[in-house]
Amino acid sequence: MQKLIIKGKRNLSGNIKISGSKNATLPILAASILNNQKIEISNTPLVKDVITMVELLKYIGSNIKINYKRKKIVINNKKKKFRTLAPYKLLKTMRAGVIVLGPLLSKFKKAKVSLPGGCAIGTRPVNLHLLALKKLGANIKIKNGYILAKAKNGLRGAKIKFPSISVGATENAIIAASYADGVSYISNCATEPEIQDLINFLKKMNVNINWVGKRKIKIEGTKKLKSANYKIMFDRIETGTFIIAGALIGTKIVISGIETKVLKKELQVLKKMGVKLEIKSKEIKILKSRKIKPISITTAPYPGFPTDLQAQIMVLMTKANGISTIKENIFENRFMHVPELIRMGAKINILDNVAKITGSSNLNGAEVMATDLRASVSLVLAGLVAKNKTTVNRVYHLDRGYEFLEKKLKNCKAAISRLH
């Protein structure tokens, strides 16, 4: 089992180029199932979840290749025969695997997809995915841990209204409706930038898809898809993570390869906390932040504060002068990093879905264990600012979503290494 060893209290300075977005890449790869023409996807992050998704697409029959040197994925499904099974062995580590359900069903009129695995941060049921596909005309049952879906005459355009906002269900519905017969309206959609990236990719492939309201999309399904070259957007969660690293123990860190207009809420929160930022359209400079102020935040769907940055900002709150609170509204098990941070000296109390963080804690290095993707990186951040040595176990969680994390931190003078 691999682990990270971090020697804390080293001031960070340097440049970090942000990778492509994992959360944008996965649905775009799933959408490639619809198309028999050549597709080239650039700026892809070479993280474990993306590699697992490529393996899944290979398994079901896609002619897909990764160019590791150029961070590019090339797909050419002309004359390829697909199987419509997505097995447990490939979905057990990755929640997003369920997103192949929509395109398989839409294109081949049937699909057998394992119920997904991934992070243990809550139940995250697939019922909203199934609701959307049923509206489009699918017959669905769940048997032996698999979703069995059929649409004998193919999927047909429909009006879908989600009872609550779900990123994955919105993506599955958008992809399925893009190949269905007729027009679909999907309302109460998630509006995350990664969903806009998926929409831009589908437009490149010749799908007529547009926003017709704040959370409403109109899609005219088509079978006439075109070849496409597409560049994945930057990873906004990786960006937020490194800004927080700079705020914790940076003297001058420059983050590039981003679109700052997408990060309004995150930057607003960090500025309120007293983090010194110089913001340009495609670059952020983080300067030494001497006084961190307490704040109360609530996680919410975009454009709210992202649940995927909650664990990281909690570490910054341990340095604030006063009491901060975080209300976690998205996932019920999203405080699994808290016992590990307490072992390092953080003062945190949890009542239901609210964490109360008493700041000005001096963190001490300890042996800790990652429980999920974002929790694992919060322990790395805590290790950077803690006295002495921190050992983070189970770093395979980290590798699912962060590309070259140690390398990027080492370039900024962090003392971090991996033990195999």
C-alpha cells in the first residue's frame, strides 16, 4: 500500500499549471459512445478515474487510445461492435461509471450496468438517473446489483423535471436525449461548469442543445453526429485545493491554465477569509496571508460553494482566529476526514450536518488515513502546515482525481514523497 510522507512547516513558492478536469472528462468520454466518427480529446488529466473510464470503454468495444505524452485521448468507433455490459469489476472504484448507462441505452436500445462504487461519502442513489431514462421511454429493473435497461423502439424525446439537483443524473439525461428521437426538455438541471463543457462537446458533435432557462435545457436528438476535436476545461477543484495550500503556507504561488470567472464563489469566500489574492482572467497569484478570518459556509450546487472543496477549506479554518462553521448540504458522510484532522490537533465538533471549527489550532504531524478523494487531499494540506512529519495512508483515493500532486507541490518547495 502506498503512502505519502510530508515534512511540514516549509514555505511554498512557485508556479502550478492546473490539469484538465476529471469531472468534465468522464461524461465526455461516456458521450463518445454515441459517435462512430473520429474524436480527439485533449487536456485530459491522466488520473486513475479517467484511466478506469478508458478501460471501461475498451471493455464495451470502443477503439480508444491514450497518448500519455500529449495528454490526449483518440477514439474511432467506426465499424466497432459494442457489448452493452458495464461490469462491477470496472465500476466498483468509480462512481461516474454509471454515466455509460444513458449512451448505451440510447444507441443500442439496451444496457446492463453495475450499480456504482466510488467514494464512501454517502448513499448517492441512482434513482434520478433512472427517473430521467424512464421518462425517455426505458424499461428498467434492478437485479443482482445491476441496472437492466431496455428501450425496444429506442428512446424518445420527453419532458424531464428533476425533483432535486444531481450532476450525474443531469449528464446521463443530456447524453441519452442527444441520441433520442425528437425533442427533450430537461429542467431543474445541475449547472456546473463541467456540464457546460459536456454541452459544448455535444454541440461540436452536431447536437442541437441549448439552455432555455436558468436550469432548463432543450435538446433536439440526432443520429447524424460529426467528428470532433475538443479541449477539456481546467479542473476547478484542483485549482481551489492549490489556492488553499498557498493560503495555508505559501509566500508566493502563481496558478495558471484556468478561467477565474468560473471560480466566483470560491474566490469570494477565500477573500472574505483574508487570503491575499491577485486575480487575472487566466491566472491567480496567492501571496502570504498573515491573518485568516473565520467564516460560515454552506455547500450547495453550482454556483454555490462546492462540496468537493469542503474538506480542504476546513483545514484553512483551523488557522482562522475564531470559530468557523460548515453546513454540508450535499452528501451525508462528507465529514470522514474530521477524526483524522482531530488526531493532528484540530478542534472540530460535528452536530448532524454542521461542523464547528475552532481556529488558531497548531496542527502536529501524525499517521492518518484517507477515506475518500477530497478527504485525502485535506490531510495532505494539513501535513504541509503541521509540525514534524505526517504520513497519509491509502493514497490510491488521491490518485483517482489529482494529477502529479506531489510533483506540483515539490516544484513549490514542499517536502513530500511517496513510499511504495
